[in-house]
Amino acid sequence: MDYGRKNNLTSERGVALLTSLMIAIGAALLIAGIYYVLKGTIRISTISRQFNSAQEAAFGGIEHGAAIVDRVISYGYEDFPSDLRSGLGIPSGADLESLRVCNPNSPLNFSVKAAREYVPDGFDLNITIQCINYSLIPGSSESLVFPPPPGGSGGNKAFYVFYSIRAVAKDNVNNIVSDVEALYRIAR
């Protein structure tokens, strides 16, 4: 009997088992890596979408604040309709004359809480309008320089009025806050 010969069939089964286990572990690691990357990408995309929603709401608040300034100046403070006041979210005790006149020695902080019909569900939008200063046309001051309005000297307009409009939009569902501030200039 020749005992020098080995049965190679049993040793090859062990190598095949190890090879198939290594391939299965590699495939599982590859699938886990792809899952991790996709989950992170979806999470980043969701956060970006939520932040963009809050930022768009804040930009809408800036436009809403500019509309308030335009309406107050065009209507005046005495003839301002009460339904328009409530529709724009202006508090009943707000001093619209100070907003219209713009006295730089006594800056006015004018806060508005936008009506629910203009704000998406789950958002709070607070708008603050502050009269900064006014200057003669062509609109230069120590820190602000703007070109004159179209049409040369500006017609019967004598000066620019500068307003700071700040809108803070808070997404109550996702706890994301977007704070946007703009400088609004109007010729008067």
C-alpha cells in the first residue's frame, strides 16, 4: 500500500470553501459601501432641500417687506385701509407715519408676522423693517453710493430713502432657520 499519496479531493474542497467565503464577504462589503454612500447622499439632499425651502421663505419675506414699504408710502399712514393692514400682517398699533417719514435720528424697528395664507405650513416668518437713512439724489452717503434713478435727475424725486428689511424664516418641523437681510432703496 502506498501511503505517500494523498487524497487531494478533500484538500481542494477546503480551498473552494475559503474562496467562496472570501468572495461573499467582498460582495457584502461592496453592497454595504454602496448603501452607506447612497444613504449619506439622500440625507445631504434632504437637508439641502429643507434649507432651500427656508431660504425661499425668507426671500419671500423680503419681497413682502418691500411691498409693505411701497404700500405705506403710496397710501400714507392716515388713508391706509384696515383690511390691507391686516392682510399684510401689520400690527394695529404700528407707527406707519414714522416708517413713511424715515427719521434717521430715531430709527424705527417695525416687525411684521406674515399671515398664514402667505407662509407655507410649518414655517414662521418674521419681517423687520428699519428705516436707515435718507440722502439727496444722486444717493451718496458715507457708506452707501448708488447711481441716480433712470431718467436723469429723477424727475420730481428729491432724495433716496434706505430701508433695512430683515426676514427670518423658521421651519418648525425640521428646526431650520434662514435669516436674510436686504437694503431697500426708494426715490421720493
